[in-house]
Amino acid sequence: MASSVRGLWPQSVRWRTTLFATAVSAFALVAVGALVLLLLRANLAGTAQDRAELAAREIATALADGTPPQRALPHDDELVVLIDGPATDFGEDEDPVPRFGGEPRPAPPPGDDDHGGRDDGHDYDDSYTKKVGRVLTEVRFDTVKIDGKPHRFAAITAQAPDGTCFVVYAGVSTAVGEEAVGKAARYMLLALAPVLLVIAGVTWLVTRRALRPVAAIRAELAAITAGDLSRRVPEPGSRDEIGDLARTTNATLAQLDAAVSQQRRFIADASHELRSPIATIRARLEVGAEHPGLLRPAELLDDVVRLQRLATDLLLLARLDAGERPPSRAVDLAGLLREAAARPAPYPVRLEVPEELTVPGVRSRLERVLTNLLDNAQHHTSTAVWVTARVSGGHAVIEVADDGPGVPVAERERVFGRFVRLDEARSRDEGGAGLGLAIVADLVAAHGGTVEVADRPGGGALLRVTLPASRDF
């Protein structure tokens, strides 16, 4: 059932937007129209009630001033019923004109407290009763229908100077107001369909115009392939969400282009680096096959070890690029530094580390970072390698320095690139592929740290690694 409903629901954003906007507009127009009709009806009813009360008060005031009933009654089309009764004593605090709010109470005739035998329909044949159009035969609470038309009545009691009590019933027809409300409702219903059609049409056109850049972006993205990532989607001049989408898409394409270019360079450099030792091994094996006496296994073993190291480095970089993150544990960094410094090396390592220094990370990868830093310093130093470690601001800082030629300022960022070898390094680093510092940079970044190159006081290079330190695990 749900799938069938989804199949009937339009999949186009333009259609969905148009239907939603039309439905919301229809609901809003109906709600507002109903509210307007209710307010109009209440206003007209209130106006009729005010007119009826005003007419009743004017007649009651005239009677209270001694105006004869014949002269007090209006001569227009107002519906007025006047009922007289006996003299009534009003106290000083009593209001001889009761407020509207209950059923009108005609005063009883003289000497009879039960309306002198008159029925409750108030259809009196009285000399002081004026009937307009017809005799008032039935009085209801607030509203009375006469000849099928509703009337709003007001009842006020007045006492003439001679003590005669009068009850004035003044009514105003509300049929005109009801008819006006009905006409307004019909006109609103007739106008609802054209208004909704206009809203749907405008929404359709505006949505089509707004989504036109999206269609252009989609078409351009469909044309972009992995072979041509230099193309970019068109950016509209507007500073809206679609413009932000186009700019974000172009930024993503630029990053993707850079990543693909880097991957291609990496593959090309890796192929070149792998080809050299493989070619050397092949040449030596071919010579050994023709002249077994010239085959030197030690040299062949060195080439195989170099090839193995290169393959290991490439595999590690591939894992880092894939986002591989082994679980982090507490690592004794001070112990790793002592172990790395104790390895046989051409130049002595002068170590200055605290007794305890613990960082979160992967032991094998942190060990690789320290090994590569020490190997790089050994290849460039002239007399010794200096290694210091300390805790500063919640971070572990490791510095590895040498007294070699140093790194030029212009090369300090590029030196961490893959397959990057400075001229001096190429002459000293026999068989090196230029991946040592690139692996250091990637491993340190994976541990949330940073690595930088600086000048060693007294000459030489200083590589500083900063890692988040932790003592509680």
C-alpha cells in the first residue's frame, strides 16, 4: 500500500512544490475566509442589536419625558411594539429601563398580576400598540423570526410622568446582513478556484526558474568524468542556496581533482621507484645466469631489502590514505625513544627525555615515526644526533636535531611530500625513495599531532613533533 502511494506521489520537485503550495494556500484561504465571514456576521448582528437598542431607548426616553405614545412611536419601517401597564413605584436606586439580556417582560394590566387573562404569545389588541407589517405574535429570546426573516429585538421598560408603565419592544431585521454574508461566502467560493489556479501557475513558473541552475549543474556533472576533472559546474550569480551548492560542488571537484592528480603522481613515482630495484635485480640475475662467478648474493640481497622496504612504505601510505585507524592505547613514548636511540647507528645519539612520558596512539606506528626521524637525522648530520622530549601545555614535544646543512625555508613544506628528495639528501640517502618524512607527517597527523622543520641553534636542522599527551588511561 505504501509503495503504491509513493508511486502515485509525483517525484518531481517542481510538482511536489506546486501541489504543496496550492494545498497550503487553499487551507489558508478557506480559514481566512471563514474567519472573515464570522467577523462580518458578528459585526452585522452587533450593528442590528445596537440599532434596536437605540430605537427602544429613544422611544422609552420620549415616553419618560411625557410624550404621548402616538407621538413617541416612529413613523418609519422600524418594528416597534408598545405595551402599557399600571403605575409602578420605582425606588431611587432602581433603573426604570432594564438592560437587554433576558426575555422581555411586559408589565401586567391594572388589577391583574397574570396579564389580565392575556395569553403568553403577547398578541395584544391594545390601543397603544403599533404594528408594522403584522402583529407581533411570538417573541423569542433576543432573536425573533417574522415572515421567515430574523429580527433582533431590544426591550426597555419606561414609566411616564402619570405613572403608566410601558414596555417597548424595538426590533431590527437582520435578514439583509445574513443575505450579505451568504453572498460574500458564495463569491469567495467562486473566486477560490481561480485564485488557486493562479497560485499553482506562479509556483510552477517560479520553481522552474529557480531549478534551472540545478538542471545545468546536473548536466555538467553528468558530463564530467574521471578523465577530465578540470571542468567545473556553472555558478549562478545569485547568493542563494543554489549558488552555494554550485560553489560547494566546484570546491569538491577541485579537491577531487587534486586528490586524483596526487594519486596519479604517487603511482607514477611508485612505479619509477619500484622499477629501479627490479631492473637492478634482473640485470644481476641475468649476469649471474651467464657468468655464475660474477653473481654477488650480498648485493642482490641489498636490492631485495630495498625493494621490500619500499613495498612496505607504499602499503603503509595506502592504508593511511584509506583512513585505517587502529585502536589507540597508552604508549610509553620515553621507552620508545630509548629503544630507538640504542640501535646501532653511524653517529652517536644524545638523548634527553623524562623518566615517564605517555601518549595515546599505536605503538608500532609511533615507533616508525621515531625510527624515520632518527634515520633522517643520521643521513644528514656531521657529528651527532640530538633527541629531546618534554611535556608542554598538555602535549608531548619531541625534537630531533642534527648539525648538517639544514633545510632551506622554501623547502620546509615540500620536504614532507612523497618521493621528495633534496639534492643533498639524494647524494647521502643511497637507495632512499623519499618517503621517510612523508610517512612521519601522515602518521603524526593520524595521531592528532603536527610536525615542523626549524633551524637548530648552532646550525643544522631540527624536526619538532607535537603529540597530544595523556597520563590517565
